Amino acid sequence: MSSTASRDLQTRTSSRASATKSKQFVLDTNVLLHNPNSIYMFEDNVVVIPLAVIEELDTFKKNNDETGRNARQVIRELDRLRTIGHLFEGVVWNEQGGLIRIDRLDRSVPFPLDFDHPDHRILAVANALHGKGGRTIFISKDINARVKCDALGIPAEDFEADRVDADWLYGGYASLVVPSDLIDELYNERQLPLERVASHLRTVSPEGDTVPLLPVPNQYIMLEDETDDSHTGLARVLSDTGHLIPVTGPRKPVFGIMARNVQQIMALDLLLDDDIKLVTLIGPAGTGKTLMAIAAGMQKVLKEEHFDKVLVARPIMPLGRDIGYLPGDKDEKLTMWMQPIFDNLSYLLSTRGSHLNDAESRSTEQRIDQLLHTGKVVMEPLTYIRGRSIPHQYMVVDEAQNLSPHEVKTIVSRVGDGTKIVLAGDIGQIDNPYLDAASNGLSYLIDRMTGQRIYGHVTLSKTERSDLASLAAEVL
């Protein structure tokens, strides 16, 4: 939009905007750092950005991580809006009259908290607007800031534009009780039309009502005999065909490992299917998410040679207090963060099924070094993923629950031709202070991708790491 056209839009709609606005949304800094497009997500309402937020963005813009990039993008957007009108008066940015403005802090207004603290100056803006009688809502991803708002009597909410209902997140499979002849037909004919089980497709809605189940592509259906509990079948909805196909799982070990439960059978089926380009796996610790993803990738790269390399990445997000700067070059620094990946590689390369167990690489460490030296397995921090194109690779993103929806979009959009990407994580263990089970990028991806023909998902629930790990997951 040209400057002249923008100013015409400002003139035509500014009076209507001021007359019809019913809500003012005051945005905290963390909202803009979480999603730089958030300033445009409040439709025809007023978005208020305190001047203290601009000051905080100025400190974040120097960072080389996602927060720095998001801060710079917000600043660029505000600079563009500045060419349309005066930001302190308010700039109308769309035909519906949506208005964005920057608010100077009026220090003459009484406020019970210290103005020297940046967070308190942001809250003071919301407090002043609320005191004028308008419908003001403070938007923040900081729980403590929302608690302070409640103490001050200011309505406060989390940023919910990309939140999902984590309690009813797509699990990837459903169980049906059917006559025994349908299970026999599935395996005898190697397929089963969906209309044959239509009358049995039922599920429970979030409201607690029994409603028809609408299967989606690549969803698994566990068939249980209505008269014999031991007679069961496992099928997958074949995309665009209206049929179920039987799933038996790999008959041979996948780089030395075999599925230990039905959910792992489903996961390996997705991981080894070349037609499915995006796979998500969620579940608690010890369910085998990362191990199966890496094993399937090594199977596809080293044995079947279907991909050029396995690329393993994970976000740099510490549990507990950070240990500070690490010495050494990039690979030496990555060793600490990638230790969970090395643990999985050690397990895979120490099994009898590995073809790398030759006389020249006697120890597990030597086998890992040999594998990394060939370049067939590459480990990268997600910090360096932006701007890349990744073709013909088997990509595994571990601990994806610590990524924001915007970061997940950035990663998946890097995928080039012939690449398969797997994102694994536990939405119950999130270390990012501004994300939860409903707002993290992994949950968002599952919610948005469900039903796509090249996408598959499985929620794993049974811990197979050890008896102790299983007991801890159950009782702790």
C-alpha cells in the first residue's frame, strides 16, 4: 500500500474507529517476542503498546536468537506504520478500523507499584486506561504479570490466538468394538472399506456426548472383537481411498530395535513410510519417541539409502539454571546440549543389529565418531536453521515442545524436496517460561496438520525405558 493510499485509509476510518471501538488491548513485551504478528490479531479493536515495551524491544533486537529476530520484525512493522500516521495518536491499519498506538506513561496518575521497574511501567499504562472506564484488557504470557493485574483489578488474559485445547488434542488413533468377521476381512482382503465400520465409528465429544467419529488420513483404528478380547486388529486410514489397510509393524528390527507395544508399532509405521513427509510424536519420558525417530532415520539413510543424511536438531533450552558459556568450537559446545542424542546413538550402535559393528570400530564411541565423520548423521542447534533449505534429508527435531508456533512454522518451512521431518516432544514437560501444553508449537502443529494426507501423528503413553522409569511416570 502506498503512503498516499495509507493516509487516505487513515482519514476515512479514523473517526469511525474511535467511535466504534469497544476494547483496548494492552500488549506486554513477551507477546510481541512470542509472535511478531500479534499486533495485527485483534481485528477492529485498539492495540496499545506501552512505550516501555518499545524500550524492551530495543534491548532484545541485538540478540541472534528467535527473540531478537521477532523484536526486529516488530520494530520494522512499527516503523512502517509510522509512515502512515502518528503512532502516539493511533494508526488505522485495515479497512475494519483496527488501530495501533503507542502510549506514553502518564506518571501523574497514582499507581501502587514502583515506576522504575519496566514491567510496572507497562502495567501502569493498562491501569490508567482501565481507570478511565474503557474496556481495557492486558495481554501477557507472563503469569506473574497477570496475577499483578488481578490484584490491581485490571482484566488480564494470556495471548490465545495460537492456543489449542490440549485436553482434546488429536491422539492419532481410535478404538472400535466390531464383529469378528470385520477383523478377519481386514487381514484376508488386505483392506476394509470404511463404510463397513461406519456404524461403529463413535467417540466422546468435549461436552461428554457420544458423537460420530470422522476418521482422518493416516489415523490408526484399533479393532477389538466384541466377543473375544484376544482377537484384535490394527489398521490405518489410507489417504484419499476411503479404506482401512492392515498394519503389522516391521517384521525385522529397525536398526536393532523392535516395537514393544501397539503405539510404537504405529509410530514406526509412520516413521518408515516414505509417503508421509511430516510426523509428530508426543508422550512422556521413556516412551521411545527420540530413539525410534533416530533409528528409523538411520535405517532409511544407512541401510536403504533413501535419504542423504540424518539431521538431528533440538532447541537450546536448559532444565533448571543455565551453566553459562561453554568452551570450545561449535561441535564441542554442542556435545553438552546433544548428550541425549548421543545416548540414543550409543544404544543403537551397541545393539547386535548394527552393521557398523566391525573390527575397525570396536567401541561404541568409535562407532559414533566414525558415523559422524562420514557426515551421514549431522547434529545442529535450531539456532542455525533459519534461512536454510534442507533437501533429501531425514530430519529429527527433539524436544519440540519448547518451540513456539512461529518457530515451528520456521522450521517446517525450511524442508526442501525429498525431506522427511519428525518432531518429538512431551507437552507435559515444557522448559520455556512463556509456553504451556496449549500454546507450544508442537501442540499447535498437531492441531493444524490433522487431516493432511502427508502428515501422521501418534501419542505414546507407555514408558518402555525401564521398570523404574515406568513406575516413576505412573506414580510421581
